[in-house]
Amino acid sequence: MSTPRPVSPTALSLRSVSKAFGAVQALRDVSVECRVGEIHALVGENGSGKSTLLGIASGFLALDAGVVEIGGRRLPRASPAAARRLGLGIAYQDYSHVLDLTVAENLYLAVPDGVRPPHRQLASWADATLAPFQLDVDVHATAASLSLAQRQLFEFAKALLTRPKVLLLDEPTTALGPQDVERFHELVLEQARAGVAIVYVSHRLPEVLAVADRLTVLRDGVGQGTHDAADVSEDDIVAMMIGRPLAVAFPERRQPRADADVLLEVSGLCGERFGPVDLLVRKGEVVGIAGAEGNGQVPFLRALAGIERAAGGAACDGTELDISSPIGPLRAGVVLLSGDRRGEALFPVLSVRANATVQVLRRLARLGVVGRSSERDAIGELVRRLRVRMSSAEQPIQSLSGGNQQKVSLMRPFLRGDVKVILADEPTQGVDVGARFDIYEALRAKADEGVALVVKSSDPLELAGLCDRVLVMSRGRIVEEIAADALSERRIVEAIVGSPAARVGGTVA
């Protein structure tokens, strides 16, 4: 836990801020102050108003009432450029990269004209710029080729290029493994010691308590007070977030029978950055995949889903699986829940209804025509069961909070009647504590129905609480299996840290 600092001048002040979107009151009379050199956490459930508050502070959203001051000067209007001129920087949760441009070109765009190097020096300037962040990437590679963890660290690096006085970090560690989080926090603390005021938004409460000096809690758009991080516990924060005490727990596990049918069989599967991998997953079993970021976990899942090329064998429910394209696994009942919600899992401009039913339109059609009412009826029970917060099924999904977007993507395997295997990549990434439990219960419910699940997560506590056993990957191979009776957060972290790849930074040779 960070040591308390003497009271410093206020670097960012949000006073009596209110904001409504139509009939929905997103923020009501909220006040937050972040001091020079302070790490100030902002916590709350999805939909509590955190993103709206950051949008107002950064000039992207106009407030209805209240005052925003950056470095003692009032933000005159809703203008990102004006906020930047006053000294505010932001690292976005959904990233601000131009994916088709190189890493160096993205850095070039992120700095003012007067700081940009001559084009002939672009590559060497980019290398020197990224060196302090220990971000091992090729500056000639496109941003699209970076892993989610690399994109997250790259977003942080870009945000610091303008040397901000105030830095907003929106869910900065969602794609990072334990070692990357520790390294990232060292960089954050270094910026705070240099006098940067940091607003840190995160759903990972242990990380909040480890790095923050103070924290402000939001619930349903209303501030629940500002507290010294040293004076509150995780249980205290959760109670303030949801309005009632909540024991941090996972759904009850029903140990799958040892003689249950094998639903997923993988034999000698090899692909880019992983392999060979052998794996058996039985009916009703939840198998976790752990490892330092970049050790082949994601390519392995994507190869099983037919998205990335691979050699070797795989079978679903005793039938050979055609993984040459995504069509084969889908037809066989193998569904991937992508960790890249916005890029791969959702259609942002389409409605909640359309996003939930996109894979089952044939089943809902009558004479080739799908009626909206039949779609709404199909998702109605799931909306209640998953506790999706929305005003209407016709609401664009991009207007929902991250946790509610994740719940909508989770509806698809529930609506399909032929799902046998779910491959879940970071199923609760960027999701608050309340929504996490809803998602855990939904995944466990599918396992209880006999579906096999393979869950890749960078959160060891999540894997320990949700899974029946956990496989640890290093350098693209499974190097250790942790059985149910030995599962714990500490045991998983020890296995990851003890792997050869973790000792050299978590990359695959």
C-alpha cells in the first residue's frame, strides 16, 4: 500500500458535476479532487458514472452543471484540445491507436507538431521514446499486430508523450498479467513521484488498494465519499459500490464426474507462438488457462475457434473438428467469447437485440423473416437472468457500460441450443465486481448443463474460484496442471512466476 503524502495543491477539481442523457441521470452533484503527485482511484459498478466523469474531465462530454478545473484553471468548454492545453492526458480503456499505422506512426500522431521528429529519424525516436516503458515491440509493426497487453502499455506510453500534469487512466490493467501489472504500477508510481496527478479507474480492488492514496466511490451516479485507501478494505468498498455488504464468493462448484464424456480433445495442436498442446475437457468441466502474457494462451484459443492457423488434431464430442475456418467450430458447437469486445465480439452501432441474436436468426425466422418481437421475446428472460442494465432492447450496445456489453455477448451461447464447448477469453475483463458474479453464475450454469468451458484469464483469483482445474502455459506449452484440491490464487501465481518464460519477461521464444 502506498505511503500517505503531505497534502499537496489540487491538480484536478470536479465540483458539483451533473450530467443526464435524456431521462437517464448519469451523474448527480458529484465532486472529486485529485492532488499533485496523488494517485486517486475512482471505483464503482458498471453504469455508476465513472466513464461519464472521465469524459467530462477530458473535455469529451459537456456537463449540465458544475465546474472542471485543471491545474487551477477552469476548463471553459467541452473540448479535448482545451483540456490537453491545460495539461490533461488520458489513456483510454478502448485504446486510441490507428490500427493500420505502425507503432512509430501512432507515436508521431500523439505528440504536438513542435515535438515531432523528422521522418528519417522516426524509428530511432520511437525506440527511444518507448525505452523507459520496457515495451518490447517492433516500432515498424502495425498497432493491430500488438497483443492486448502490449496495446494497453502502449496506450499508457502515448498518454505521457505530452508530459501531462493530470493523467486519467481508464481500466489500465485489464489485459495485463500479474508481472505486467507490477511493472505498470512501478511506472505509475514513478509518474506520481514526479508530481503528476493520476486518476486511476479500475475494477480490480486489490490493485486499487495497492497503489492508490485516496479513492472516491460512485453508485448510480452519486458520490459515496472520498476515503484514504489505507482506511478501507475491499469489503468496505464493495458495500459502498452496491449499497449492501457482499461476501466475495464464486458459484458453488459441482465437481464433474471422472467418467464424464470427453467433449473437447486436442492432440498435438501447434500454431504461431504455441504448441504442441494436448488437452482433454470433459462434459460439465471448467478448465482454466493461466500464464504470463504472451505465452500462447490466446493464439491457442483462437486456433481452436478456427480464427488462427494451426496444425494437429482436435475433436468435439468424438467428431473431428475442422479448424481451417471459424465455420467448422461454430457448426460443431464450439463458441469463442473474444477478449476484444469492441473489435470482434460486438457490433457497436447495432442494438442490444441485434447483438444478442445475431447467431440464431435462422432459428427465430418464420418463412425467412425475423420479427423484432420474436427477438425481444428470446432475450427477455436472459436480460433478467444476467441483470443487464439497459433502457430498451433497441438501445445501441455502444451506449451500455462495459459489463453490460459483456453480458450481452454472453447471451449468444445461451440462445444457441447446440453449444457444446465455450472458449472464454478474459470473460470479465473491464467488468465491475457485481457484474462479475452475474457472469460467473452464467458460466457455471452452462457447465451444470453439461457444456465444457475453457477459460483464459489474467486474474489468478478468478481462475481459482471459477475453474475445476487450471493449466499453466509457458513458451506456448502446458507446463503444469493444478488440480481442484490444490487450486488457490497463490498457487497459480507461484506456477506462473516459477515458469521459465515468466523469469525472462513472459515472451515466447
